Amino acid sequence: MKKVHVFTSAAFNYIPKVRLLFESLRRHHPELVLHLALADRLHPGNDLSREPFDHVTAVEDLGIPNTTRWIFCHRIVELATAIKPFMLAKLLERDDCEKVLYMDPDTVAFSRLDDVLAALDAHSVVLTPHLTMPEQTLDAVMDNEISCLKHGVYNLGFVGVKADEQGREFAHWWGERIYRFCRDDIKNGLFTDQRWIDLVPAFFSTTGILRTPRLNVATWNIRRRKLEGTMRDGIRVNGEPLGFYHFTGFDSGAHKAMADKHADGNTTVAELVQWYLDTTSRLAQDPLAKVQWAYGTFSDGTPITPAQRIAYRDRPDLQAAFPDPFRADGYAQWWQQQGQLEYPGVDSADPKAALERLTVHLSPGLSPVPPGESIRSAGAPVAHPSPLLVRAHRVWKQEGIKGVLRRLM
């Protein structure tokens, strides 16, 4: 019998939120098969046997090429989003799969989602826009409409895909793009996995857009949606039962700040936000929420900085020289010596400005060098360039080829 599979993606620190999402889905849809795509490393000491999901697939088991190098290129949020198309493709190939839903771990279902499942009878891919109505005030335009221009028209806290030819083609295309370009790099047109989805309605003719106000309710659209009711008696959106709410940006406090701004005086929204705060605060005491991210440090426990990830991602020579960049006696050692010459200031008290210089130009990302076929011996150190080359490289990074040519003339 064909089934509907639902997955979310997260590292261990988000397991409590995953639990809350999947418990809500179990309550309304006991027939669903629930999966966790784990952006972390499974460890025998981390017991997941009592969690409300049926299957766990770790990133290292997704068959992603050059897995170790690829993982290193991503920060935790980037990795949790980057594995989504690969998990999607894996589920779509299952013999028992009819449809797949992805939902962010910080979403919660409040009623059945039969309208979503019905939409996948007619469409291969279904998406929810951030906004379904134009904003009416200047501050809302700036907060929400312009934000969509930066982050993407469609919110990837949800996507539904049918296990048909075009659904699989979409998963394959998305995975190819995300393999190299899942980055939080708005100035270069990228925002993790999300901006790519703006192209989907143009590329895939059977794409459906779900505009019903009850789905993917969040701070970016609550100004134009009427929420009423209570947690006890049920919440309605424009007269319809709330389908699922997206508690995005909750840990940073951004969610409450934007809810207070765009739903000021709405007691239903205030109750929702307080309920999630109280519930997740209790869940955060769970030991799983305190598990250190497996890919956050070098092998000796030294934290990996964003600059170290970006430099490795952008440099095929480093990728070839250090096939396992997590080793403290390899890439980390190179960074402490040669890296300080080539990337001065990145490890200073103000690394943000240095990071901006690192990402001035869009790079093609991880070079597909097969294991054992690198452009130089895996164990050989990267050659120390002359001071002139170091300076030229730095100018190129900051100003591009025009800057280099200007200094030569």
C-alpha cells in the first residue's frame, strides 16, 4: 500500500522541536510515516528509540558525494537545509511512497492537512508563498515584501512532492543546485535552499501554489490574516481551521518581536507564541538538546569558524590537499600558519568585515574531486606562495580581477 512520508531535518539540538512537530502530526494524521533527516552524527549514547518518528537517516548515510568535504563547507543551519533534497530523493525512490511532505522542525500542525494531500493529486510539487496578499503599510512592505525579494517568494518550511516523474526530476534538480550553492549569502542571490525555489513554477509545469491562509502562518503574513480563537477551543484563520503555524526565528527572539509588531493586540497570536515558548522551554531541558554538533569542531575539539569553512569551500587546492578537513593536523594546522597570511584579519576581534570580504564574489563551491584523484598529493602541504602572490590573491578576493589589473597598470 502506498503511503505518505513526512520528514524534517535538524541536528540533535533541535530534537525537542522535532518531537513537538511530529507529536502534532501523529495527533492529526496517525497514518503518516515520519522521518528525521539528521544533520549530525548518530552515536550509540544518543537514544532516539522513544521519539515519535519512525526512521532516522543521518547525513553520512544519504549517499552525498564527497560527504566529509561537503559537510565541512556548511554551517549548522546551512547543513540542516542542504540535506533536504537528498532526503527527498531517497524517500521518493521507496516502493511504498506516494507523496512526501517536508516540514521545518519549528512548525506545528493544529488540524488535518487533507487539502495539502489533495493538492498533490493534481500537482507534482506544491509550495506555500510567504505572502498571498499585498501588504498595506510601508513598514510591512519593508519587513515582509522586501524580505521576500531577499529570501525567496516561497517559504521552504514546507514543500510537498508527489512520487511521479516530475516530482523526482524536481528533487534531482534541487539536489544538484544545493550541492554547491546552499549558502546564507543574500548579496550573491542565495539564501540556503530557499531562493532556488523561486524558479520552480517556471521549470516544472505541474507546480501548485497553495494560497489558503490556514497554511504556513507566520509573522511575515499575520498582518493580512485574521487569527481568532484559543488553544483550547481551536484557532481559525480567516474562518478556516489553522493548518500549521511556523514559529520561525523563535530562539533569537525575532519571532516574538515581529509578532508583537505585526499582530499587536491579537490575543490569539499572543497565546500561540506564549504556548510555544513555554513548551519549548521545558523541552530544552532534554539532554538531547544539549548534544554538541558533531561537525562544529576539528578533531582536537577546536571550534571551526565560518571563515575556515568558506575558505575551504572556495579553494579547490585546499580541498584536494586536505580530503578530511576536520583533522587537526591537516587543514587546521595550515590555517594557523599559511591561512593567517592569506586571510589577514579574519580571526580578529571583528571577523564580520573579513567574512564580507571573503564572499564578495560568488564561487562555484566544492570541487568534485574524487577520492584519490586530487590535483596534488592528499598529504602534501599547500605550497607557500610568495608575498606578492599573497597580496594579489587578497586584492582579487576583495576587489576582483579589476582591482588586480588596476595595481599592475
